[in-house]
Amino acid sequence: MLACPADAVTCVRVTGQVGAGGALPVTFGQPFRPGDVPGGATLIGRDDRGAPVTLQLDARATHPDGSLRFAVISADLAHSPTTLAILPGQAPAIAVPAKPDFDLGVEITVFSRQVSVVKFGDRKGTTPGVPFRVGQTITLAIGDERFSLVVGPTMSGGDMAPFMRIAQAFVAVINGQSTRYGARWNGANDGYEKLWVTTIRRGETFVVSADHDGPGRVSVLPYLAVEPPATWVAALPPKTAGAVWLAGPVADEQAIVVPFTSPVTGQVHPQLSARLHVRRYGQSKAVRADVILENGWATEPDPRNFTYDIAIRRNGVVAYHHEDVSHTHRARWHKVVWSDGFSEPEIAQHIPYLLQSGAVPHFDPTLVIPAAVVQRDVASFAKRDTGPLGTAQVMTYMPTAGGRPDIGLLPRWAVVALLTMDSGARAILFANADAGAGVPLHYRDKRTDLPISLDDHPTMVMGPGRARPRDAFPAVTIGDSPWTAQIAHHPSLSYLPYLLSGDLFYLEEVAFWANWVLASVDPVYRGGSAGLIFANEVRGQAWSLRTLGEAALILPDSHPMKGYFNSRLAANVAWYIKRYAGNADPAQGSVLGIIAKPDDPGVMAPWQQDFLFMAFGQLAQQGVPGAEEVLRWLGRFSVGRWAADADGFCHQMAPAYYIKIRERGGPILPTWRALFELNWPDVKVCPPAFPFGEPDSAGGYVANANAVLAIAADFDIAGAAMAYRRLQVEAPGMVRAFPTNPTFAIVPRGIRR
């Protein structure tokens, strides 16, 4: 682990390419503990040879006491590798060196292959269709090629699953036999029983027909016609100015929106645009350009998917080229290019200080993640699609239930990167964040150039519900996507990458995801522009508050949407205080701190409420007003059930999946003994071990409770520290598993294993 000098606030280790000018350019994000950097204070740098280093501190967000919460730090370093100590002090004034110029251009050639959709069966909603018969042969004729499939036992039936299996089987048949045609199955957004067929070569047309010797129905639908290639160019002339992101003696960065224009007609592309985040360093003369391609104007007519080839030119030379980019609607992707002689440096931040900052949960800083674990992760990840708009390791069908590596305050891969600072683990972290940019939830207002706002469109809908006409988004004409986003299972993808990098691209991702969380609740239930999130499953409430809190706390204080997200966060916290923590009405509240399952008020899911406790714990740790009050009320149950043995509730039963919480028609039970007897009337003696909850797993309900009890102990909630210590003894398999999966390996700040 990186060791910092005793007089440093924190430090980072930088490894990279020293340019011909004798300097290594670096920029990174740095969260700070409350009070460590008072308002108006400055910082200085010192390398591991004792030489002073000029630091550029772009302050971004502050704590409630006015001290610095987060900054973006830039430096030009003299050698590599370097441990850069960050210390309090007044840097001497220096002349700002001239920044280099940079000629940047992006060219895309947009085209369309023919795409036809084959639908198997005639199911309508929950009404079954006519099934295919076992042994029946279905033949698809595509152009002059024929592909046959014999219906197997699992493919016969009138509901969705058998038809879906036929579509999936044809993907393998067509892709395995043909060199002219390709097939895909999206498996989302009404695509379950459908097969998308296209040509491998461009410009070809074809006819699809189906033949089957028995019952069942096959439909062939036109989807996309051949469109000839058209070239569009987005050029950045020298000295073009944009919105300032970084400015100072070391580096400046500007964000410039450049439309794609046809060199033939001069027409501007109606949907696609380029965003160029250009960073120029003075001493090293390096230039870094983050080239972002967006297809996300919220209210422009006829939104759709596009396919194109792309070339990024740096000073007239192609620096990046990629063919067949399938750019889905409401999505974005990016590519970083450097000037000649430079590349992205490797950065390792000081792990204990990051954990102490409060910006992330307090994962166990003593946990040793074996190198073999990281190596396996890297080897497995190498097989994933990390190209433009690739899905990487992120679950594309987010409603998928069960243990998943992306569910938690942070995903497993993020915690591994945080606790190791391994370059391979960090690459996985950033690649998965890039994948999240492809999820179709990026709605940008062309008027403000920001995520579209509930203030301007209070009934807009990104999920269930119905918008008023002035708030409705245009219908997507061609919109198949591999993604199905869902509030109840959405991960935190870009928050930690922004904390570590300070890159504007990831900050914008944080804002887009938080805005989607708000707009995905039916406007009737969210209070229109109020953005209340209670009309979700309890776990959906948890992850919504986590995502909303990330944006509210880490957006720059000067950001035009800082107040937007903070006011919605405050409104939601106030709702929980009024409905639960401050509600003295026994008919509505619960003295045990229980939240009923929204769609079944007779039961509750302890693990889902644990997720909500974790989310409020992170908000309270970062000083969000009112969050601690809600946390303590939630702790009555999330902690109380682990410390109520003397009151008749065996803690071994605490990690139950669902429990009954009331007699039929009655109020929520007010005592631990009554609650226990309602659920386990035959248990007269507490069992010696956990009968459920996966106590040997790092991702089960016992592990969820480990995180809850650790957070609760930091707030001195009664019984939490005792229950936490006892759990380490009673669940040794969980403790042994944490080095492999540290997602819930949170420890109290005053306790070490």
C-alpha cells in the first residue's frame, strides 16, 4: 500500500511517459475529509526526491463547513514513477506558460444495412399464442440461403419462453452457417421472441420468408432499409473556445460542442453531435482530447439508432478509427486521444485517505485482495466487449434478480479497484463506466445543453407513466437496444471513476443517471417536478437515493444543476422523516422501524431495508441534513433484529428473505417477540447457526448485514458494535470470502478485524 509522508494531507503514485520536454502531465480527482482543506486554503506538491511540484487545484465541491470536499488536481512531473505528496502551503506565483495548439477533427460515415425482424409466435401479452409442435421443422429463407430448425421439447408452448428459445436457436444456426447474413437476439424491450436479420456486406437487399410444416406462426417485419453512406464532419479549429473545466498555471481544459455537418450540403446532423473536452498542459506541451459522440437530444424529432464508421484525426493524422459503430438512441461513448509522445498515466491514490474522506463507504483498509483474484478478473474481462458502446461487464437486463457483482453501494469491481489501486482493476472500473454511457437514459436538453430538467418538464417520463403533451419525448423510430434499465437493480457506474479521475465525462454520467432516477418514477407519484422516489420497491428507493446523493454531493458547487439535485435530495429526506422517522401515528409508523413491502403490506424484505439503511448511512456520513434522523429510525429494525435476543427475537433468523409483519388486517407488530412468534411459531430455542442468509458467502444477506452493522457502529446505534463483533465470529466463511468479493466488507472506523 502507498505510504504518504507524515506532513502530507495525502499522496498519489504516478507512472507514465515523460515527454520530450522533460515532463509527465497528470490530472486526477481527490476527495478530502471535512476540515482538511479550509475554504480558501492552497496546497503544494513535493515529489519523492524532495523537489517542489506546482499543483493546480481546481476546487469543485465543498463540505457543509465550507472546507474542500473535492478538487481536480493537475501537475507536470519531472520523472516517473513518482510519489506526489500533497501538502498544505502557499505555492509561489509562477508565470503561466503558453499552452500548445491542437487541430482535432472527427469524421463519421453514416449508413444503414437492411434489417428485417422475424417474430416467432402470436402471443399477446399474457395471452398464449399457438404453440409450435415438437419435431416440427421451421425454415427461414434469407435471400438465396435457407436455415432450418427442428422444434425441441423446450421450444413448444404458447408463452414467451418457448418462442424466445426458437429465436435464440436461430441466431446460432444463421451465424454458424452463413457468411453473408447475420442474426442477433436483443432479449429486451419487446425483443424476446424476435430475431433481427441483416447482411454482413453493406448495400445488399434481401427478402426473408418462413415455412413451417405445422401449427404456430412466424411473422416477418421490415425494420430498416438500406441507406447509402453519407459523410459528416465535426472539426475543431485552432483557438476555439468552450466552457471552462480546468484553468490555471499547469493545464486548461475546455468543453466544446461541435455539430456534425455535411461537407456536401452544409446541413447539421439532427441527432448526432461531438463533444470535445480538450486539455492543454503548459510545461509538457501535452494535449489530451476526450472525444465524445452523443445521440441524445431529448426533444429533437425522429430519434433513432445510427450506424457509422468513425475516424478521429489529430493534426491531420488518423489517431483512431473504428468501423460499424452501432450508436443506439439516448446513448453516448467516448475515446481519449493524446498528442504525440504522451499517453494516459497510471495513478494510484492513497487508499486509507480515500476511505477516511467519507466520499466512499469505509471498506476494510486492511483487507488483502490476492493478486490472483485481480488477475482472474482481468483475464475474464478481456473477453468482454469494450469497444464503442460495448456492454463490458454490466448486466444488460437489469431486472435480473439474484446475487450480482454490480449491486451494492459500489459494484464489486469498483471496490476491488478502490482497495488495490491495481492498474488492471482500475481499467475494469473505467471500462464498465464507459459501458454505462450506452444505456438509453441520456436525455440532453438542446436549449440548456444539460440533462433535461423536471423544472422545465415536470411530467416528463423516462419510465412508467404518462407525460403531458408539452413534456412528452418524441417517439423513437428505430430503437432496439441491448439494455433494459431498471431502478431496483441499477448499479453505481461512474461516481468512483469521477472521484479518481476528475474527468468531466464521468461527472456528466453521474448527472444523467441521477436525472433518470427522478424521471423514471410515474409523475403522479413523484409529485411532478418534486422528484420523490418512494413509489419504488424498497431496494429501488435505496439505489435511487444512492444515485441521487452521488450527484447532489459531488457536482461542482457552481454547476447549474447542483441546486436541482440537492433540492430533490432534501425533499426526499424530508418525505422519509414525515412518513417514518417523525411519524408518531401508530397506525402509519412502526416502533420497530419496519417498512412494509409496497405491493404486499403484510410482509417486508429485511435485506431490501438493509440496502436502504446503507444508502442513508452514506448520505449521513457526508453530512446530508436529516439523513441521520432517518438512519436511526431505520436502525430500529436493521440493527435491532440483530440485538433483540433478550426480547424474544433470535438474531440467527435476522437474515431472513421475507417476514410477516402483521396479523391479517392489523397494524405492524410492535414487539420483537410477537414478530418472531408470527414467523417462527415452532422455534422455541434459538438455533446455533444461521439457517439461511448464505453465511459463508460474501454476497448473501448475512454479508449485507455486515455492512449495515459496521455503518451503524460508526453512528453509535445501540447494539451495533456488539452485533458486528459477534457476526465476525459467527460467520467465519463470510469473513474468509471477503478478499474475493469485498462488496459488503465495510468496517466501523474504530474497529478492525
